Amino acid sequence: MAFIYSVKDTYRAAVEAATGGKNTVLYDDQGNPSIMVVIPKFYLDDVITGAPHTVHPAFIVNGVEKPYIYISKYQNIVQNSRAYSLPGQDPATYVNFDQALSYCYAKGQGWHLMSRAEWAAIALWCKKNGFMPRGNNNYGCDTSASYEKGRETMFDSGAGKTGRTATGSGPASWSHDGTPDGIYDLNGNVWEWNSGMRLNAGEIQVIQDNNAAILNSDHSATSTLWKAIASADGSLVAPGTSGTLKYDYTATPTSGSGNIELNNAIANAQTDETAYGNKTFETLTAHSGITVPTIMKSLGLFPIDTSEGADIFQLRNNLERFPLSGGSWYAGASAGLFALNLKNNRTNSNNNVGFRAALLSWSAAISSWAYFQYRET
């Protein structure tokens, strides 16, 4: 008996050996590679003090717990209408929400646009473990460490400075765990679309657990997968149900206003696109009498305390809005893991908007870092 290993096996084995299994290489329906970071399952009380000992929703699909999630190590590029996680690339931009979904789902079973649940899981893990990554949030460098730089891939002619930088070209402090084995560029460079969450006329709506990861999960405006969050107990209910959680203003919204709060009704809806809410995420508060349910904190939609840094929180509470996370190359101190932009609709496309794919364990994915596919001869 002999084992014949393919080039794919060899590449995967080399990456896994070099990182102690923290990174792997996974292949899509066309046999093309993406470098992924392996995130083992953890529980809510591992990352949120006082939370119940239940699995974080990022690791639950169709009611089944998953042992791992695989997150693109790098902000993605697009080739043949598919998303890829590769180092040293100019990240894809001018990608709207539905395009980002499509590029990820096109890769095959298990592949999907990184969900809000997954982004929040990484952010909460970083905070709990005492490491908040820096990144390209100040024209090619980090605003708090100007000596940390990435390699320029786009010159911001308006500012006369570096704009985007190559994926993974910054130092290890730009990865989620502060090592070369971590997820890069979650702070700055380009904003990233998240799946599985939206605002609809201010009402906070989600797709249950991490069901956004299911192939071709319906994110359309009229999808029956969208659920609102009951303010009474945090349960998921039909959109439009009385008493669901919403982002509201405490007064008539004005451009850049910081008067945002969590409420179970809309008292001050904006009527056009001129206004938007703008404050630091850690200063977001709830209306008197509202008890914030755990699901809001587990999805990074409400702060767990008042020390999430200066990361920005922005929104419009009219129409349909989709989440962008992380910030961009000019966001400064307002960029970061808890930076959340809910101002834009699904058609938004810009030179500072990108995305990254993720994958949930399935039959063709590795179950441990030492796994190889082989055939007998």
C-alpha cells in the first residue's frame, strides 16, 4: 500500500505545519486555494462576563453545533466571480452586498460571506483575551503606531497619501491575535460587508444563529429568514412584532448626530438620507426600561462594557441597511473590531468597501490539522 499525496495536500500540509494547525488551505468548487484561520468553538461565557454557558451562535447552523469556523486570513480578492483569501493582494472593492454574497456562495457548500455572528465572535474573543489588533487606519499606517505600515496598493489622490495596503502586508500586530498566524486587516484598510443582519426601518433583524452560512441563504428584502428581536426576552420573532428592538434617536436626527439609543419603538425616524447617527460604539445606551438581551451583545450590536475603544457606530433608521465592519484606511481611531456602519443600503459600492469569505465545517473540509486526503495504489 502506498499513499500518493496531491500538490494540494502538500500545500495544505506546509501551511498547517508552519502555523501549528492555526491556519489551513481550503479549496473551492474550482479547486482554487484560500488561506483560512481555524477558529475552534467557544461559549458565550468565555467572552462575555455573566453570559450563559451556551455556544456562541457563530458555531450553530440549523441547530447543529460546529467544532470550527474557518475565516479568511485576508480580505478577499475576486477571480472568476469567486472570493479568495491570499496574501499580498489589493483587496476587492466596489463590491455591493449582494455581489459579496454571490462571490462567497459561488465557491460551493459551506462557503459564505463572513457573518455578523462570526465577526462579533472574533471581536469578543480579542477583547476578552486582551489583544485588539491595529491596522491601516491612517493612510497606510496605524494611527496609534505610525511606524507600523503596510505595502501600498492604492494611492489616495485626494489626500495625497497611501490608501489601501496589500492584504497581510502589515506587522503581526495587525492580526487578530498579534501573531503571524492570525486574521489580518480587521481594523481599517477597507470596510467589510457582513451577512446575517440588517436594519429595516430601524428594526434590528437577524438570520438565526449562523444560518446565513447555509448555501444561498436568502438575504432578499422579503426573505422569511429575517427575524426581529423581542425586547422582553431577546427571543426571535416575526419582523414588525410590537416591542422589538430598534435603533432610534432621542431627538430629531441631524447630520452626524450622536443622539442614538436602543429602544423598542421608533420615536424619531429620519425621513431622508441627509441625517445619520454617529457616536462611539462603547457609548451606545438603551432607553429607560430596556434590558439589553445577551443576543445583542453576542452579535456585537450593543457594547458589553464601556471599553471598546473609540470604534465608531453609525446608522440611518430608515429603509433597509446592511452592516459594514472594521473601518477604512482614513478612519483613524474610529476604526476597529467594534466599528459598525449601518448607514448604507445593499447597493452601496465604493473604493473603501470590501469583504471576506468564511467556511463552516462540512464533509470536504478538514476535521483536524493533520488530515490528508489520499488514495491507495
